Amino acid sequence: MPTTAAASTMEHYSCAHCGLPVATPSLGKAPSTLDRQEIFCCHACRLVSAIVGNRQGEQGWHLFRLGIGALLAMNVMMISLLLYAGSVETQLIPLFRRILLVLSIPAMLILIPPFLSGALREISSRRFCLDFLIALGSLSAFSLSAVNAVVGSGEVYFDTATMLPVLVTLGKFIEASVKRKASELLETLETLLPRTALRVTGEGTDEVALDALQPGDLVRVRPGERVAVDGTVVEGTSSIEEAPFTGEFLPRLCRKGDAVTAGTVNGQGTLLLRADRTGSQLLLHSIADMVQQAWRAPSQSERLAQKAAMLFLPAVLLVSVGALICWSFKGLPDQALLSALSVLVVACPCTMGIATPLATSLAVARAARAGIVVRGGSVMEGIAGTGTVFFDKTGTVTSGTPVLSEMELLDPLTTRAELLGRLAALESASEHPLAAAVKAAAAACGAAPGTATQVELSAGCGISGTVTWKGVATRMWAGNASCADGDVGCEDLPGEGAVVFAGWDGRLRARLHFADPLKDDAASSLDALHRLGLTSVLLSGDRFSSAQVAAKRLGIRRVEAPSPPDRKLELIAGYIAKGRKVAMVGDGVNDAPALAAAQTGIALGTGMELAQVAGNVVILSGRLSQIPWLIALSRRAGNIIRGNLALSFAYNAVALAAAAAGLLHPLLAAVAMVVSSLTVLGNSLRIGAFPAPSALPARSRETASPQPKGVLPAMPLEEAPAAQGRCAGAGGFPA
């Protein structure tokens, strides 16, 4: 769908060749697919598209026209040089001028029509008018030269008239090829999909086209093949390379139940997948669509540049007419014509037109290659001005999954093995997150679980049941202090995470501390943000003491807790009301109101719910380390945009003054115009070389026989009783 700018009747589509945004007048209805294929940002893109495209018959015709036109123009230039050098006898000069006229007529008929048609389109769409300026300058030089050649007086400028469109066309060919790089990302994404897939049915395995796949189909992926669907692993274990989506160069180990994305590469194992999304619903297509929508949505600086470009044409015409009049009053008609032509030719509105959209498009594409979807050029520009970043705690700076971080054995006769074995048995039927942490710790330490019967759950209290361990059955309980029936030592403790008490035979046996560990890259990412000059605020629905412990480890000075969704929204609105630019980082679902309220909402997630995420920035890998990288990229893009605009305005001011003063020949002016465009393009292409995110510890990377982070370390569990006191676990999460 087109993006309509505020207070404007212009609609923005993508150039059919280079993919840059193109402003066209509102037609009251969306153009057809065929019409969209005919939308180009400049004459060069239209010509290049026709030459390199697959439209039958047009390729040879356009190349033939350009070759013949250039050949005629070069002959005109050679004969003109003879006249300029005085190598032609005086009586032969009229003949040579008529020869130039004869050669110039077919050259003009071949070279000028594309510029005339482009000028008409530009005027009708109220866009930049480079084609109009070139057509006007070339036709003016040809018309005056033709009259002088027929009359036999004055100077002729057939070389200027014919070489102008040749030089500009060649320059624009180079420019169009460079601009094409901005849209290579989308084509690269499309090529990630395989042509066929192996569909598994009750009758066997068939190789089918991707269009034949439907959600629910079973698809087999052999080693080294690309995944054809967004799906879930049903059978098999293998590593998956996800670099195009997450920016991670290390593969991810996938087992039964794990999600995989179309376009990723399978490793050494064979996987059987159940298709969840196929066709246009694939994450791959969602990313491409969002990048295209981002390109079509003009940013604020782009709108300003477009307005300046629309005012540029009348200003150039006024300067050209002024130069013509001034030099004519001085009695130098030839100089008057050359100066007027030079002004028309040297003017380069295209530098203003491409200064912003090319830079923002390349920045959006560079972010997408790193696994970050930025929904709009204005969003990319706005990220650079961010001063304060709000972070949700659970699931954003922490893993979101509690782990058993520490055990205090309060009974000298109780061993770690017995405690974990009994707890694992008691919690075996529970789906509570703390129960999962206990079972993971028992498995990691090799504790043999007992068996549990008559298990009872008490809401808001805990769990109890009869646990048989080593052949002895006892009544056991685990939960908060209210479960202990007055046992000594069951007071709630301040600090991070939850505390669970456990006991049996009427005695308190242990106190267990649980923590939500920080992500591997959380501390380094926050440190990088602070070095960039940003301040951070931690928001948490948890108790203040728990949030404060996490904030201290991350170097965050301000903590707002407990902060339910409405409180988060209120805090962000308060900062914005004070004129501050803020970003909110959350999981994209629970923090949706806050993400939508912030100028920049950064959602972390796998991307499988990409279309539903409230943030205008989505980090597919969920890595916090990509946030400071994105801010640095946005700042680089902003610097390049400002540099492009400054270069464009400075060039046009100096070039127009020099041309009006008679210091530039029209052909040199044409070369200067092309060089200025290529300079802006080259400056913008620096964004594509922006370094990749630093290789910080990756999230959810697994190896063979992995040791779960944050759980008690594996060690021999002898039956000797443990000394009374604290038995700290691995992972660095003290109470």
C-alpha cells in the first residue's frame, strides 16, 4: 500500500529498478501491478531497466539507440574541435556547419526524446526536474546553432547540444547501477529459499514446489539443504545456520519441538519439520515486505529535501535568465548563451533528491542484514537522537527463566543428593517455573529422584506430598514461609529472586534461592550504551529489591519497580512530555503499550510473530548487543545524510555562481553535475560497509551435553552429610 505523507497529495512507491522511494501525485486509487512496474525514480533507471530487463525486443533497441546517438555525437564533437582550432579554411566553415547540422538532427532525435518524456513526467508529478533542465539546455543550444548555421552568422554549439545528453546518460547509468545496491538485500533474501522441498506423506516422500506446501505438511530437510518452511522440528537433531536472520555466525542446535525458519541452512543431521507457515506467510517474506514499506515511507529530512528540490527548478531558471540578460547587456551574446546553458546543465537537483532516501534505504538494508527490522526511514533517523533507553527486566535483560542459584542446607543430616532427589520427585507433576528449575538442577547434578504420591497443591503457598526416597516414605512440603507451620527460620528474605523452603518429618531442611539470570550480553550491551552517552532506566513488575540487584549489575542507576504496564506507559509519557527522546526495549507482547508510546519501540524476539509486534524496531535474534550497534548505525546514517545535504547545497550554490559568471563551459558543467551525483552516491554507500555487530556471547547457543547456566554445578553427590551453611551454586547469583 502507498504511504501518503501528511499534508500532501503525494504517494510514495518504489522505483522499479533501484527500489528507492518515488513520489507521485495521488490518483485516488492504487496503481495496478503493471503501472508499478513502470514507476522509476529517474530516466537512467528507466533506461537501465529496459536494457537489462527481460522485455523482448527492447534491450537491443535501447542499446542500438544509445550507441548510434553516441557515435553521431562524437563525430559532431570531432568536427567542432576542428572549427574551434581554426583548422578549417574560412570558405569551408559554412559547409562544415551544415554538416554538423545534418549529423546533429538524427542525434537529437535519438537522444532527446527520453529526456523530454522524463521532463513531462517530472512536471506532472511535481518532482525534481533534471530531465527538464537537460532537455531545455540541449534544445536551446541546438535551436540557436541551427538558426546560425542556416543564416551563416554567429556561433554554433552542436557539440554541446549532442554531448550533453550523452554525458548525462552515461553518468546516470553509473548512478543507477550504484543505487541498485540499495535493493540487493531483498533479492538476496528471496534467493535464500530453495526451489523445491521434500514433502512426507503416508505414501512416501515427494519432491514438490514450494507453492504446493501447506501448513501442517511434514517436510524432510537433509544435511546441507535450505529449510523451505517456517516450522517446528518433529524428529531429528541438527545445527541450523541463521546468519541472514539473526546476524549470528554460529549455528544453533535444534531438537524436537524447536522452531526453525525458512531460508536457514541445515547442518549435519536430518530433520523432519511440521510446516507452520508457507508461501507469503513466511518470516522471510515478512522481512522483505517490511523493508520495502520502510523504504516507501519518507522521513522528515526526505520530505524537506523533496520540497527544496521542487523549489529548485524555478530558482535555476531565474539564474539562467539572469545570466543571459546580464551578459547580453555587456554586448557578449555568445557568452550569454554559454553561461545560460551552463547554469541549466550544472544544476543538480538529483543530489538533493537522493541524499536522504539512498542513505536511509541503505541503513535500513544494513540493519536487516544484521537481523534487525526497522519499520521506516523516519524511525532509522529518530534512533540517532535517543537519549534515554527504558528496559523491561524479565525476559529482556534477564533470561526470563528462573534457575536454582543457591541452596542453604539447614539440617546437618541432609545431603544435597537427598534434597534434590526428594524435591524433583515432589515437583515432577508441577508445571510451575520454579519446579522446572528444581528438576533442571537435579538433572544437572545427577541426583536420583524418588517417587511421590498424594501430591497436593496449595494456591499461594506451595506443594506437599508423600515422597519415597531410598525406600523410606515421608511427608514432605516445599513452598513459602506460610507452608512451614511456624518452623524456625522461615522468614521472607530481601534480595533478588524467590525463596522456597523445604522440609520433611516436621523439620525445616533447606532454603532454596532462585534467580532470573542476566543474559550473557546484558552487562556489556548496557556498558556500550552508556559509552555512547545514553542513560538507562530499568522497569520491572517485580519487587524493588530484586530489580535493584539486577540494575546494580548492569550499571543502571534508576529503577522503577514495581511497574505494571500502565505505570510503564506513564513514565515514558512523562519523559516525552519533557522533550526527551526515549526508546523502550521489551519483548514485543507484554510491553506493547510502552513500546507503542516510545518514539522508538525495540522489540526482542524470534520474529515468528513479527507482524503482531508493537515495536517499530524488531531484533530477531533477541540479542541486546545489537541495540548499541543499531544506535551507532543510525548516527552514522544521520551524519552521512547531513553531509550529503550540505554537499548538495554547497555544490549547487558554487556551481550555479561559477556557471552564471561564465567560468564553466556547458560540457564541463555536465561533467561536474555527474561527478556531484556520484560523490553523494559514494558517500551514501559507506553505510553498506558499516561493521557487523561485535561478536558478543550469543543467546541460546548450545553444545553437546550442555551445562545449564545458573544451576547448581554437577559434582559427586556422596552420602556424607553436608556441613550446615550455604552451598552456593554456579552462575554467580548469590542471594
